Amino acid sequence: MNPVLCPPILQVAIVYSKDETLAEIGKIQFWRHRIDVGHGIVTPGRNDTERDVAYLSLPEDMTGKRVLDIGCSDGYFSFLCEERGAEVVSVDHVPGLPGKPGQHGFRVAAKLRGSQARFHWLSVYDMNKIDGEFDIILFLNVLYHLKHPLLALENVYGKLVEGGEMYLKTFFYQDFRYGKYGFDIFRKSLCRFYEKNELNNDYSNWWAPNKRCLEAMIRCTGFRGVCFLARYSDRLYYKTRK
Ligand SMILES: C[S@@+](CC[C@H](N)C(=O)[O-])C[C@H]1O[C@@H](n2cnc3c(N)ncnc32)[C@H](O)[C@@H]1O
């Protein structure tokens, strides 16, 4: 797959030399996102965020919109929304690592891109520490990392303006024994709990709802219109509205 050059950096924003840029991106051990940081250099991320963008169908024009990117990681989606005209607030947090944002590349990428997105090392459980409400909230690939997913959904809901939209992507529970029909075979809301590292050998994974359960959770939070956008492999994509 070709390196993802979206969102492209504005040439006027390039203030670091090529060597300085390479030195900066080398400070981050693990890049999740491929981000254009100028001089034709793209951060060495592994995720296919271009596919996510295609499935999510985010608005092309976000002029005048406030966007909150929860679990922003290196910031690909924050920078995309910024390039589309939004005022962006980005938060990330790793439970057990208070005050240590250095493991993600957001600050480095933002500096190199000259981004105005405001970053907070803050948990989704602490959304009351962020000022104001948002027109669009991105909640991508975070839900299954949370011990308290319903509380988190309520916090997201609380930060949206009336009519505001949440874009959600998450891992979901499916039973592969039933082949291509397996992903919602049970016709019941079920949520699987991972006490240890059973899911992908990762201790930060807690809950995986099946499709029916995920949609019920979104509805129970108060969202109107649960719009299923796509399923890709073990991920589901949704858009919903306050
Ligand atoms: C799998 S990554 C997804 C990154 C990005 N949203 C994407 O879709 O590519 C999950 C992110 O959620 C963050 N995260 C985990 N728990 C969180 C919490 N309680 N509050 C905010 N972010 C959290 C992690 O640090 C990580 O950056």
C-alpha cells in the first residue's frame, strides 16, 4: 500500500529542515499513524487510516466546526479535520501512565506540521475538564480499551452540542464458527469480557460487544439514529447523533 499522504501538510508550515524532521520522528518508538510531516517525509505508521476515512465519510468541509478526537494517538484524524477547516481538540490517555504523553507521536507531528490542534493528556472519563461542547466527536478504536464503556459513551454524549455527531469505530465480538454469517448469529445482545490479555495478547482490551449489543449501548446512552456505516474484518463503523 502506498504511504498515506493525507492530510497533506501546507508548504508554508514547514519550518524544520529535513534532518531536523527525521530526528524528531525518530524520537517516537512506535508510530501508529502515517502522517505527512513535510519534505516528502511520512511518519512510519502501520495503520490503514485511509480505509477508515473512506468508511467514515467524514464531512469534506468542517469550516466552523469544533471537533474532539478522543484517543487521538499520533493525531492523523485530528490533522485531517484541521485541514478540513475544523477547530480541533485532541485527547489521549493510557491508564496507568499519568502525565506521559511521550509514547504517542501527536506532539511531534503537530510541531512539524505547525498544527493548531490543542492536545490534552486526558482520559475519556475526565471530559468535564475540557471547555465547551463539540459539533463532531471522533471515538475511533477506543471503546474496547475501556473498563467502563457505557460511562465513556455517556461522557462523549455530554460533550456534544444538540444535533452533534459521534463517529465510532470499534472492535466487536463475533463467532467465527458460523463463517460469514457469524458476526451476529446470536440474535441477542452479548458483550464479552477479557480479564487479562486474551484479546490480541493486549492487557488494555476489556470489552467486546457483538453488533446488536453495541447498537443497544449507543441507543441507551441517548443517541438518536444509530447509522451503521461499515464492517471491516473485526471492526464496525457507526455515525450517530445527539
Ligand atoms: C487503538 S488506538 C486508536 C487510535 C486512533 N483513534 C485510531 O483510530 O487510529 C487507542 C487509543 O486510545 C487511547 N486510550 C486508551 N484509553 C483511553 C482513555 N481512557 N481515554 C482516552 N484515550 C484512551 C490509547 O492511548 C490509544 O491512543
